[in-house]
Amino acid sequence: MNILILGSGGREHSLAWAVLQNPKCDKLIVAPGNGGIAQIADCASLDIMDGGKVVTFCEQNAIDFVIVGPEAPLAAGVADDLRGAGFKVFGPSAAAARLEASKAFTKEICDAAGAPTAAYGHFTDREAARAHVKAQGAPIVIKADGLAAGKGVIIAETEAEALAALDEMSEGAFGAAGAEVVIEEFMSGEEASFFVLCDGETVLPIGTAQDHKRVGEGDQGPNTGGMGAYSPAPVLTEEIAERALEEIIRPTMAEMARRGTPYQGVLYAGLMIEAGRARLVEYNVRFGDPECQVLMMRLGAQAFDLMQAAAEGRLSEMRVNWAEDHALTVVMAAEGYPGAYEKGSVIGGLEALPEDSARMVFHAGTKRESGRFLAAGGRVLNVTARGASLKEAQDRAYAMVDGIDWPEGFCRRDIGWRGV
């Protein structure tokens, strides 16, 4: 099969790595890709937000299957355009992608499905939102309603922080995403990520992970797109996962189907777990980043078979074969991230690192120039390892980090601390 992956980050590098292990893959193209992806697959310059251009590219390159990596093209309807042109595609329709593209829509679905989640208010008027914050007090959670690249959530410890967040959003800090806001009660507990595949009817769990959102060690500092992750998440026990399926995920999928917008693709449920029970924090309609990296490390070649079955409505035939292992990824980011950072610094030492089924460096934001890798983003590398224990995976990942020569980069040294 000729396979196309849309996207340019560490998520897409790990998806490409897994797909290439599957014997069904004859040719792999990643658009637009990055410096690291170009070492293992063909990269193509393509506007992945333009469904018409993506369809034309698929026709010209005899593509058999498309995997849509990021959320923005899904929300823009690129998967719909591909399906309309007869292509098999892994990723939900624009209507179903509203589960991530609109926080208010997700809350409405949860209400209809009876899925446990935080109490909330949805506001388009700044003064009404400010009045709600003053009435509720802090801590409280302020969310931009639309897509904000994983950064439109502020957990405000004080009323002043919450009001400042509302002001920032209304003044365009998150662009159009912040024109409407959802204000939620603060949920205590431990957060974990639960990943399932859906084909419109069947729901198949494919793994759990735990992300580290804060930039600093000990989970301090501002939120980021994720500074590291590990899988599985010990806090998400089989019993809690099964209850989350029955109380949250399957009712959501049934409600989406009832509305005529069945969900097909991967659904990422962010769950807050306390006293043995999960409540929904949010849904994402794509593999998390960097959670995808640890999931792909553990799934390997079967990942493509599972995605293909989801796209073809055959998930009821499938089962996931898990090794009894652990995976952990450490994000190396450019100094200054998640604020202002410099691009173009040289990253050395990558070629000397081992690359095998237990150790990989997935590139999130690099480019290749004159035989050298240069930093081209905020989150730049995902240093990823597997081990028989979480501690072994952690030790292997940090040993690789220590082999990378990049003075302009930094990472957290405590990824996996909850599990270890």
C-alpha cells in the first residue's frame, strides 16, 4: 500500500516509524514532515489544511490510505474531502472533530450522554464570564473554546489569575479560539490519558499514558504542549479504565452516532482520577503529542493494522497485543519555550545514538541543512525508550538525552516521576 501521513511533528515521526514496520507499507510519504522524518520516509511540500490539494496529491501519487495526524486539518474537514473522493482515511469528520474543536460542544455531548465531567459555564460575553469567576471563586479552570494548539487552558489558582486569563483571551491571546470561553470547576486528582479507536460503532482501547504538561520539574511553571510522557499509566487501572469506557466513552460514541455524526478514528480521553473513579477533562480527536510516541513504541507494526480496521469498520475483529513493557519519552525543547525561543541552533550527537525497537529519537521540530540537524520549533526532539520496567525505560531515555550535544536546548529531568 502507498500510505500518506499528514503532519510535521514528533507524533507523525512516531506514526511513520510504526507504519514502516508493517509489511503492508510499500511506500510512505509524510507531508510536510521534518528533518528527522526525511531520514526514513519521503517528505512532500503540501498545504495539509486544503482538502482539495490533499485529494489532488493523493490522486497524483496513487495513495491507498491516509492518516491525518494533527487536529486542525480534521476540524477543517480534510478527512471529509478525502472520503468524498473515495480514499480510505484514518481520522474523524469535521462534525465529529468538534469533540476537540469546541469545548462547549463536548460539554453539551457529555450532558446528553450523562458522562461525568466538571461543572461548567459557557460564555461569549467577557463581563458575564468575569461575574461567573467572582461568584465561583478559585481555583478554577479557564478554557478557550476552540483549538489553541494545546495551550488554551489556564488553571487559575487565584481569582486575579482567572480574571487576567479571561482578559488575555478576549484580547486575542489565543486568536479566534478564545472568542468563546468555557469556565470549569477545578477537579482534584491525578490526570491520565486513555486512548481508544472507534469505527463508528465499535470502541477498542489501545493504551494509556500520562503526560507532563508543565514546563518545570515537579510540575511547576506554565502549561506546554507536553514535556514528556510514559505508558502505561499506573493510575488508570483496568477497573477504572473499564468504568470510564462504560460511563464516559461508549455513551459519548453512542450520542455522536445518534446525532448522525458517528466517530471514526482515535479518541483521546483526558481523565481526572480520584477515589477510584474517572471524570472527563477533555477529548482530543487525534493521538496526543508526546503520548503517541510512547504508544507507537509499544504497539509497533500492529498500529497500522488497527488504524486500517478502524477506517474500514472492522474493529470488532481486532485485538491489541501488548507486551508487558513500559515506554517513556523526554521532550527536548528550545530555551525559552513555551515563551519566545530562537530557531536555527545546531543539534549534535544524534547520529551516534542507537535506533532500534527499544530506543528512538523522534523529531518534533527539526530541519536538515548542510548535513546538520537544526532546531526549527519550540519542542524539538522526543527522546524515547522502552524497558521491562518504567525505571529501565527512564534510564535508557536519559542516557540518550545525555548523548545529545545541544547547549540551546533543555528538558525536564523528572519525566515519569509519579510512576517511578
